[in-house]
Amino acid sequence: MSFKKIQEQANLEWEQFTRSKPLRVLIGSATCGRAAGSMEVMQAFEDELNKRSLTAQTGVHEVGCLGMCYAEVLVELTGADGRRVLYEGVGPGFVPTLVESHLVEGNPLLDKAMAVMEGEDLEGVAHFSQLPNIQHQVRVVMRNCGVIDPARVNHYIARGGYSGMHRALSMTPDQVVSEMTASGLRGRGGAGFPTGVKWGFARKSPGDVKYVICNADEGDPGAFMDRSVLEGDPHAVLEGLLIAGYAIGASQGYVYCRAEYPLAIERLEEAIEQMREKGFLGERVMDSSFSFDIKIKKGAGAFVCGEETSLMQSIEGKRGMPRSRPPFPAVSGLFGRPTNINNVETLASVSAIMEKGAQWYQGFGTEKSRGTKTFALAGKINRTGLIEVPMGIPLRTIIEDIGGGVPGGKKFKAVQTGGPSGGCVPAQFMDLPVDYEHLAEVGSIMGSGGMIVIDEESCMVDVARYFLTFTENESCGKCVPCRMGTQHLLKTLTDITEGCATPEQIGTMRKVGDSMKKASLCGLGQTAPNPVLTTLRYFEDEYRAHMEDRKCPAGVCRALITFHIDPDTCTGCMACASACPVDAISGEKKKTHHIDQDLCIRCGSCRQACKFNAVVVN
Amino acid sequence: MTAMLTEQQFDRIFSNHSPTRDSLIPILQDVQDTMEYLSPEALEAVARYLNLSENDVYGVATFYAQFRFHPPGRHRLKVCLGTACHVRGSGLILEGVSRRLGVVPGETTEDGSFTLERVACFGSCALAPVVVLDDKVYGRMTTRKTQKIIEDTE
């Protein structure tokens, strides 16, 4: 079948999806949505529609993630008037009211409505594009997330999908490489190397067997961009891989995906099957002379496998340990053949660039950092979720406008970018443009896009120790600077949080960190000291307070704090006493309680249980 | 739970994979999916099929956090210790659960009902802190709520 015919069919299915039935229910059902109960909500809709005999005229569909995880479960309803309204925080119990009011009577519920997606205005409800957290966003990678049913290839095609591959096939591979270079796209996995240049190396490398790999081993704790894209729009990534394969002259592609993402793997498997049916995979892709196939490899839980040479070892069935470069993978990679490896977000951008052209893509971002970047916004922030913004956007816009600031009126202290390889950007850089260069200037990195917001209640030494616990555990042990360096830094940080370190050790930590940066074999060890070095750079006073005064200013490090009950605020409700796991709290009903310091293990359960903020930390 | 798969079970797994080295990890994953852990006998059978030394197979298996070498409990409780979960207090949850079950992460309770595990990140950071019981993800957890799901499961 010609591509034009395929597109016509797809458009028909998309039309049906959007217009064929008078009423429609869309439910966000990626991992986040499911954890918030989207499957129960879906069941409730089906039951209610069944009860009212509305099943025949209502389409109920799962869609991917819109990125607004804080407001899950998100449901979009289309009533008989064709207006699409988005509701937030929908639970199964609320479904009958929604169906009755919106679908049957045609009266959208204004107090629960978050936005109007399409159609006439509603009083007091903003249009989706005008929401404060949406208006600064530009969605390229996430163009279809939450909009299409990810299990249907025709939805993707109807929204412009695979026309990028179709266009690529009308060009020579060299032209495709040039187009990618011209777009200015840089690798979104963290290092930011220009994608077109990387493709060029693998293209020029001699050899008749070459490979392309999609790195979907999103291992940074605090990052979930790749998962959302794979779950919400798997074809965008697979089309990118197909284009990369054509450009460098590979006939086999791999997707290396973490086993912790079962839904993403399921969606990928489904999508690959659909590609085969449409003739986008296998012999003679889209009736051209290009042949290509894709295999999925499940990771087995090793952070270091996000590093390209380790990842290839893992695909080959070995321990995932890095090796020194050169030779670079473009020369000798998987099974000793020229290999090109790109991450999920890069490939989802590739398919968009080939569809719309390099010129279009250059219109976003800054001169050196073109395009858009997704970030996973989490931690102490009101609107947690996934966002996509043009490169160069001020940090303040992300934290305050999009993220809605820090909850509970607490003070913003820093944002951690780039996961265990990155650093902390303190509050004084709120107006920093977020792009590769500026983040590097302040000692952090873009990384894969995790952004964890830290408020005054978090201790920076504890945060650094947290990351070192992670990297020390994940260091593969092959090279000495990383193996010994992470151990040493972790030991010192633990001593500091326990109040048994001396200020001289600050200098030693800097020295060790510096050596690790210079001498480690792979990215893991080279970047592992970053969390320590940046917190030392901006929060040395916090370190010193632990060492000199034996105090943790944020009230986190247990060896240095005590819990007390404020007699003026305590109402004597007994909540803390029943929460205490070691029975250290005594007191009667309606009388002030007391904590026995000898018994207290400082677990913080009482503080969590108290509704009146009567448990204070000294 | 057995220490060994039947010949038919092995045949079924092996028939999906060519006897080449790059099949090693997928085969180990399939074996673990079937018997829930990797017994020494199973590792030996895999080594034989791929014509690798047992030592080599064991070396690869122990490198990856996914593989277990002891049978797990009837339920697996995983506490996420990702960054977002950490700053929102998942350490306290892990500690509370650990105290409640009387095991440290990686161990199984004496009655074989729960295995407690710590996970680096589930990627559901927006719902932090996250706890996963078997395959169900629970978001915005507290020590209390976690105790409750344990009680409900028991």
C-alpha cells in the first residue's frame, strides 16, 4: 500500500476517534495515572454509561500522559455540543455526577473543570493553552502525549507521523545527516553532543553491518521523561530510530529499555508489531530499497548501563561495564561494528524534525541550544509533572509559573538538575536561562532532565549524601577513581551528617572529587562528585554548621537534632503518641504530651502525624 | 516453589532464544519470570545451553540488580528511594516498614509472606513517595498508609 493510502486510512480512523460518537471520554492512563487510580475511574465510567444505556453513543479511550501528574486522574469529556473539557482529580465516586451533569444534561461542572481543551468558552474556566503552567510550554517531543491513543498507529500517522520517514526516504542518507546537523539538535541524554555530527561519524565509518540503538535506560532517580514519551507516543521514538538507521546505513536497531517500565515495554512491543503490519519495518521499508528491523532488549537493573559502552556490553550478554574510548562506538560498537546510540527524547525530536524541517526546529531555543527540552519536575513543588519548554527559558518561569512554586509557603532553596551526575542550582540563580551552557557555568548539567526542587526543610549535606549513596552503590568497580572515590566521599558525608567530621575534610573532599572528574573511566565516575562539589560551592556554611557547631540547620540529620513538643500548640490529641513506634511519647488526652529523649529514635513519625505542627525540631 | 524448572519449561524458554551469548540476559529474565528466582541448578542449565561456564553465567547474573538468588516471599513490597521520594520522606517509610516486618531490605519475613525491597526509582516521581506492592503502584504514601496496605494484604 502506498504511504498516501495509509495516511488516508489513518485520517479516517482519527476522524472516527474525534467525531464519530456524540459523546467521548478520554482518561489519562500512563503509569502515573494508573497509580492515581485511572483504571478504577475507567471502570466507573463504563459501569455508569452501561447503567444509563449510553455505551453505544460514547467512546471511552485511554490516552497517555499530559504531564500534569499533580492533577491525576485527568479526564477529558466531550458533550453533545462538541466542547472538550478537562477535569482534574477525578475519583471513581465522582463519575456518576460527571456523567449525569456533563454528558447527559450538557452542563460542565465548573468547580472541577481545569480547562477547556476545544470549543466555546466556559465562565471561569481557562482555555488549556492559557493555563499558567501550559502557556510557557512548547510541545515537540510530547506532541502527541495525552492526545492520541498510544496503542493505535493510525492516530500517530493522522497527526503527521511517519511522514518524516517518508520524506527521509526521498533524500539521500547524507542529506538526512545534513538536515539533522542543520537543525542544531543536541543529544538529550545528557552530554549534549550534536546529533547530526554523531550520525555523520557512524555514516562515514566503513563496514557493511551497522547498528542503531535507542537508549531507554532512564536510570537517573527523579527522571521520568522517557517513560512518559514511550508510554504516550511510542511511534515517535521508533520512527526516529528508523530514520537514524537509514541515515547511518544500519539494518538493525535495538531499544534498550529498563525492566522497571513494564507499560513502556508493552507499548513498544505493540508498536513494533504495528510498524511491521504497515510495512514500516522489515524488507523494503515503505517500498524503498532500505531494510530495517528493531529488537527490544530489557535492561536488568544497572544504572551504569545508561553509559553507552556499558549498554552495548549488556546487549551482548556481558556484565555491563564501560570500556575506555577510543575506539568510539561510531567506529567499533555493538558486536565490534559501527554503532550509533541516541536517547529516547533525541529520537522523538528527530521524527518531528524530519516531518517539519530543520528550519522549523531552529525557531525554538537559543543559538547554541536549539529546540525544546522536557523536564521531570518533582520534589517540593506544587505542580509536579512533566513539562517541555524552549531551551533558554529562565529557571524562575519553570519553578514559579509552570511549577506553581514551593508548597506550604516554604522557602525555595535550590533545584537539583541532572540527577546523580548533576548539581544544585541555588536560589540566587533564579533568572538563569536553562540551557547547556548556562547550567554548566554554575557547575551543574542539563543531564537527562530531572529537576528536583529542594526547599528550606531539606539539608544539602543530606542531599549530597543521598546521591553518593546511589553512585557508590551503582559504581561498577572497574576503575579505581570511581570505586574508591565514591566510597571515600560517601564515608565523609556520612561522618558529617553524624557530626563526627572536621572542617579540614572539606578540602580533602574537593581534592578527591577533582581527581574523580579527571581520572574516571566513564561518565558515572566523572560526574559522581558533582552533587558534592556544587553543594560545597553554594552551601559551605551548611557543611560547616554540621562540622563546627554540630548542628543541622534544616533539622534533617538525625544525630544532630532532637524533637520536642511545643506546649502552646499541642492540643493533646494523642495522634503522635499512637504514631510513635517506640512508645517514647507520654501524655494524657487534652494535656500536653512529652517526648522521652532517651527512648526517641528520631524517626519523625510524630511530626508527620501531628496536624497542628506542635512537634518542633531543635 | 521448586529449585528447578521442568525440562518442558526450559525447552519452552530456550526455544525463544538462539544459543548465543547475547541471549544470556533475556533467558535469565525468562527463567526468573517463571520460577521467581535463579537457583544454582537453573544457572547450570542455562550455562549448558549457551555453552558458557557456570562461573561466567553467575558473574553476569550477580552484576544486575534485577536477579534474585533466593525465593521471594508471597508478596513483594518495594519502597522507592528515588530523589523525589527521598526529599519527601521515603527513608522514613522504609524504616517504618522494615521495623514492622522485622526484616531489612532484601530479606523475606520468616513466614514467607513479604519480601522487602528498595528501588532506586520507579519514574513515578510526581506521586512521591511511592510504594509498590506486587505490581500495584501506590502514590503519596506515608508510613501509616504503608502499614495499612500491609495489614490489608495479610
